[in-house]
Amino acid sequence: MGRRLSLWRRLRVALDLCSRPAMALRQAAARALGCRRSYCLRAQGQLSGDFLESLKAVLGSPNVSTALATREQHGRDESMHRCCPPDAVVWPQDVEQVSALAAMCYSQGIPIIPFGTGTGLEGGVGAVQGGVCFNLTRMDQILELNTEDFTVSVEPGVTHKALNSYLRDSGLWFPVDPGADASLCGMAATSASGTNAVRYGTMRHNVLNLQVVLPDGRVLYTAGKGHRPRKSAAGYHLTGLFVGSEGTLGLITQATLRLHGIPEATAAAVCAFPSVRAAVDSTVQVLQAGIPIARIEFLDEVMMGACNRYSGLHCTEMPTLFLEFHGSEHSLAEQVRLTGELVQLNGGSDFTWAQEQEVRSQLWAARHNAWYAALALRPGSQGYCTDVCVPISQLPKIVVETKRDLMETGLTGPMVGHVGDGNFHCILVHDPLDTDESRQVKAFAERLARRALALGGTCTGEHGVGLGKRQLLREELGDVALATMRQIKATLDPKNLMNPGKVL
Amino acid sequence: MGRRLSLWRRLRVALDLCSRPAMALRQAAARALGCRRSYCLRAQGQLSGDFLESLKAVLGSPNVSTALATREQHGRDESMHRCCPPDAVVWPQDVEQVSALAAMCYSQGIPIIPFGTGTGLEGGVGAVQGGVCFNLTRMDQILELNTEDFTVSVEPGVTHKALNSYLRDSGLWFPVDPGADASLCGMAATSASGTNAVRYGTMRHNVLNLQVVLPDGRVLYTAGKGHRPRKSAAGYHLTGLFVGSEGTLGLITQATLRLHGIPEATAAAVCAFPSVRAAVDSTVQVLQAGIPIARIEFLDEVMMGACNRYSGLHCTEMPTLFLEFHGSEHSLAEQVRLTGELVQLNGGSDFTWAQEQEVRSQLWAARHNAWYAALALRPGSQGYCTDVCVPISQLPKIVVETKRDLMETGLTGPMVGHVGDGNFHCILVHDPLDTDESRQVKAFAERLARRALALGGTCTGEHGVGLGKRQLLREELGDVALATMRQIKATLDPKNLMNPGKVL
């Protein structure tokens, strides 16, 4: 390990420059600094030829790769965290293979990094200590659908869009939607949520059981093999422990999920407000009135402008709410009427309606493409996405203070978020080669996170801790809670092989 | 310890006879077998005079008791599990005292048993290895109510009825209601649920943060001190781990809970059915239709008769559903209409309405007194309450098979349950002095639990594992999950002092 660490230190400068530029820039920088060759050397140093052969013996040669391009693709997610390529990438086809491979890594002390779609935002897949990346996307079967019980079991390669496409004719759907077409097991691993969480809950509320391969290869079912009751008091809540563990405790190889009935009627609306506070106050009042709103998303005027340009919308460039209502025709009418009254009290515009599926899809596609719309504000730029979540009463205060902070620093940080949960994001668009601006972005994000903590919130509502929020996690939870998490990690992963360097 | 265990074995026969008879019978049996004196000897063997003095130095003498009557009151819950009195009972007044006392027990290797209202049903408070019982009921402050955020923080002595009484004028309520007026922190410890869970979720869904005193006295906040966001992805889900840990990982000394808006309108109804299957099929169809029913409780004809007699109802003695609808006036009318249509398709009677608060209260009081109504079927009897939970599609099958089993064995076991969650109870009323009948009850309960496991369910939907379901837990979860739970227990409670002998 000593040699690897030393090599690692020497590579830091090179790797930092490989962090999140456009592909051409990254390749140019890598070539200039001999980065490619260093990767290769490192892989060969970490994994012996014999070990690679034993991987191939289990999976077949085409399912094991040490090619630099492949490793680079697996060394990063969609965040600004630097690319840390694994030493090899493997594509197991079933849980038996995952188990066998994990046991081999375990016996050799080689890190294991689970990989789904790579759409995370906190650097969760970077192989900071090298190791083998388990790409689980070829395990993509929908195993068992129980329409009477509203449950389904899926392998880790199934994405939420693929599942909902499969469910189309069943009258059911899976509502957790983080925007990107992430894999459902990856979403479980990061405790994802997204736009529908205000009504349908997050992954924590919608996972009934998980099949997990532990670092030593043993296979565990968090709620027992084949069990899927709606509730249970049977022992410690292992399902809850693995949801949000970010791959640091085991590899999730199957998830049993709770489904929901497709609502009889759906309507989406857009509403502009004279100020940020008016939009946020409206959100708070809608929730306090007990209106079962399905989605209530805030976009500030900068984000609204960016979405207009990127997604071809024609909305007023003012603080805006995107709303969606689900229910029977009767209930929908009542929800809309009550929400309309509250919005008008706060000076909001009349709703612009989108009832047809096509128009609604355009609206939500625009919302989900907010990340790319923000990046398009400065071509060639990099985005850093904050993720604080506060009690709803504190939302107006933190949003207004954060807007002021943006004004004062001059940073570009359009705001968008799941205000119904008290969760919002600033997408800080900056030049990755401008170290001064990058420092400013980091400092801004930390100020925002500490502002949230001071208001009783969290530094991460849904993206997880990954690489970037470990210090903030300590500030948020305190030493005893953090020590307890470390104890759990140490006992379930005594060799610290599961996605090392993340969360703790 | 050797002498204690040996003493213990000699006391087993006596203690088994002390399990759940009426007080007079228990006292007579205890006197006959010298049970009282044995308890005292045991307490004196376990705790030194110096240790008791040190407890008194922290709490004051009136808050430490070694009186037999007090210890007996704390040695059992409402289940049939034998009475295991602790060696002393203490009443701390604040978290600092809990912490100091825990640290003292930890340094001396003395077991710690948390105690709330003693209304559990799985023997969770029995001091099977002796030790100090921490009665937390004198910590009964409601600490912080945030009406805008729908959150409240409570100390462990606050019961759910006390909280709802306090909230009455706020427009908010806490819906989790296990029937008994349990303490909220105790409910968190056992992952309680009850009649409203079908709509509002269980304790798992309604706890945002916990203050926990670890066995060595350190104080932990599962989501960080003062934090209460609606959602979080900040590290391992410690809140979820402590909810349902049944006092085996730490003492819950504060809970921050999610509140809900009191619905604009509420209506309750009773409906009789020609068969068990018709009642259960109606339940399944109501849920599948997406009707947001607040309560849907099943009582078989035996239980209905028992409730009529015990609570002065006048319902037809047939398989029955008690239903409750929450919503706006509009939504209520729609829910009722749709439910009525489904019920009629299954041959159900017209609804008998209970719209006035008083009539509704009588109805739900009768439902919550079902336990006592069942016991009243055979005066002087003991009850054993099963607690299986299965996927809803399997409910008709398991209920019908279980009714047949009851018929064949000739046991009295009225059925009642939260069928909307797939969770139901048989209250097996039997003579505790009839060892043959007690054996039959135990065998029946195990057959029922295994029937649930075979159908993808759990042996415990809401009562927990406690003393009685440890073997079933192994069958349900499998060796790897159980080993993982044991590892977690061993690392967080290395001396096995927190409520030893429970769950695992």
C-alpha cells in the first residue's frame, strides 16, 4: 500500500486537473501530464495478473476490463469531484457472481466499488483507494411484480424509467424520481428522493426489502428472503441501515419496492411570483393546509430563464412554482381551487395549465433538465450542486439569505428545489480552471450548509455525503453519532473495503 | 454470576407460576413457593449497598426503590411472559441523570432496562438477567412544538394521548395509536403502529430524530442535536436503527416527531359481512382503489360479540369492518361512496354511521379495548396476542386457514386487526394454570407465524420480538441477517447490558 499511496500523492496534481472538464479538455490535460500512463501503472500495481485471471474465470473475459477509457468512465459521477478510476471494472450477471467476486476481493484486501448509472452528485463512485468497480447494470431483470400487493422486486440494473415503462399497463407506478434515470438500487444506496417525495416519500419510505452482498461475499436479505409485508417490527431495521449507506456497507443486488396506484387524474401548473419569499410562503401554506400536493418545485428567476432557453419554455422569468396535483377528478378540482386561493393571497399569477400528457412531460422534462440548463448558462463550465434541507418554516429565511449571498459574491447559482420538503439546490456554475472561483464556490456551499445546520436542517437532503460532505456530516451529527456510525462501518466492513473513503 | 444463575434455575418453577394470573392468584402462588423472599435475595445479591447508595446520591432516595412490590410491577408488561423483576427501579428526572446512571451501571456491568408505561406485549421489560430498571415516566415534558413545521419534541414520559391532548388547539395531531396509552419513546423503541398506520404510517415513518443515551452513558442524537428536516441523506440512518431496537441498543430519552393536520372532517362506520373472506376482500379492494382510508379494522364474529358485551355496542355478531375516513367534506363524501360500492359488491351491510365525536369515540374505544373484551370471555384467563403481518393479497388465505385452525384445536382466539396493513391479531384466551392448553396456545401461535412466513410475511407486524419470538426471527431473517444484527448489538453494547436477552 505504501508504494500506492506515494504514487497517489504524486498523481494528485494531475488528477485534480482531470476533475470535471469537457472530454476534450480532460484528455488534453491528461495527455499533457502523462496522466493516462500513470493510471495504467497504478492498475497494474494494484491487481496482480493472477487476480485478474481469477476474475475472468468467474465472469468470462469480456466482463472484466482494465482499459483506461473504461476505468475513467467508472471513476466519476456527474459531480465536480475528481476522477478516480478503479483498477478494473467487472460486469457480474447474477448475485452468485457478485458474491464470488466480493469474496475474492475480500480475501485479497482489494476495495469494492458498486456502480449503477453513475448519475450521483457527491463523488460516490470514485475509486479513491483503487480497487474493483462492480458495474451492476447487466443485472437488469424485473423479478417479481405483485399488482395486488403493490410490490415489485428488481435487480440493480433496472432504472426507475425502465420500471415505470414496464408497469405502464398495470395501473401502478414507482414515484420516486431523482431526475436522472438512475438505477433503483443505486437510488436505494443514496437514499434518493426528488420531485414526488413531498407526497410519496423518499427511497426510505418505498423500499421493503433488499438483497445485499456483504464485503466477504455472504448474501443477506434485510427483511428475510422473499418477505414483503407493508410493515414489520422484526428486529433491527437493516433495510433502513442499508438505504443511504452509499455502497459503504455492501452491494445492493436486489430491491423490493412499494408501488403506488396511478392517479385517476393529474394536472400540472406553473405560477410566477413577485418575490422568492412569496413563492416559498405559498409552499409553506399549501402544506399547512393539508393539500396532498404531488409536486411543488421552486425555480428562481435565473433558473427559470435558463430553463426557458434550454428547454424551449416560455415562462415569465420570475420566481416560479411548478406544481402537480394527483387524485380523482373531484379531489383534483378541490386541491386546485384551494392552492389557487393561497397562491393569489401571496400575489402569485394565475396558473398556466398543462393538462395534456405531452405538455406536462415537457414541463417536467424541463425541470429535470435544470442541471443542464444551468450549465448551458456558461458553456464549458462545471456545476456544483448544493443540497441543503431545512424545516419548512425556515425556508423563506434561508432562501432569501442565500440569494443575498449569491448577489454579494457575484457567483452564478440558479436555485431549484423540492421546496415542499424544505430541500433546494443552488447549481453553482463556474470555470473549473479558475481556482479562485472554485474556492469561492466551495466556500459558498459550506456557508449555505452551515446556515442550514443553524436552522435545524441538514447539509444533504437527498444527494448523500459521498466525498465532499464528510466534515459537514461531523458538524451536523456530532462526535457520538459519528463514532457510532464508524463502529457500525468497522463491524460490518472490518477491512474497510466497501467503497472506502466515502461518507465517514 | 454463577450463583445467580443457579439461584435462577431453582426459581424457574416458581416464576413460571408468577407469569400472568390475577394479582390474588399470583400472590398466593408466590407465597406458597417462597417466591417473594427469593426475589429479595436475588436483588441483594446483584446490587451492592454501595452501588445503591451511589444511585441515591445522583437521584435522591425517593427516586430509587428496591421494594419487592415496585420491582414486581416493573418486571412484566401486559403479555403472558413471566414476571422478571429488576433488582432496583430508578426514576431519573433528566437526560443528565440517565447518562450518569447508565455510566455507573456500565462500569459495574449491571444490566439496564428502559421502562415506559409497561404496555408492551412481548415481555420487553422483564429483567431476565436482573439489573436496574430505568422508569422514564417522570421525564414528561413536551419540549418544543413547531406548528409551522408539524414537528414536536417530547421526553419519554409523554404518552400519545397526553400529546394529543396538548395539541388539541393547534390543529395538529399525532396519529400513531397502538391502543394502549403508551409512551411515545416506548412506541419508538418497539416500532409501534396501530389503527391509523394504513394512512399515516408507523413510528418508523413519524420519528425525525431521537436523543439516545448509549449503554456507557454517552448521549447521541440520531439526526444531530436540534435537527428536524423532513428528509435527510446524512450518513447511516441511525434513527431507523434505534426505532424498533426494543431498548437493546440504548435508552431513548427524547423523540422529535412528525405531526399531521387534524382533518377537516371525519366519519366512522361499521359494516358487517357474510364471511371473513368477504370482509378481507373488501379491504384489499379499498386499498387497490387508492381510497386514502384512515382506519380499516377487522373483527371476526367472536370478537364482535366480545366487544358488544364488554363495551356496550349493539353490532351484528358477524365478521365486521370498523372504518374511518378523514378529509375535506368533499373528499370524505367521495371516499365513502367508493368504499360503499366496493363493500356492497362483497355482500357487506349498509354502513352504520358514527359521525358525532362521542359515538366515534365509543366505537374506537371498543376497538382499543378488544384485548380486555377478549379476556372477559373467560374471567381469570390470560391472553396471548399473535401479531403476524402478510402481503395484503395473502390475507384472505391466512385468515381463513387460521379460523380453520382455531376450529380444529378448539382454542378461543377472537381475531382483530389492522387488515389495511395485512396485520392481524388472534387473542388466545386461555387458563394459565392449564399447562396443556398453554402448550396448545404456543403451538398454535408458532403455526400461525410460520404460515405468515411462508406467505412472505413477518411474525411481528408491530409488537416486536421481545422474549417470545427470537427463534421465529431467525427463521424469518436467516442466519446472515441475524448475524449482522448480532454484530451491531455487540459493537454498540459490547458488555450486553442494554435490556439483555431480548430480540436476539
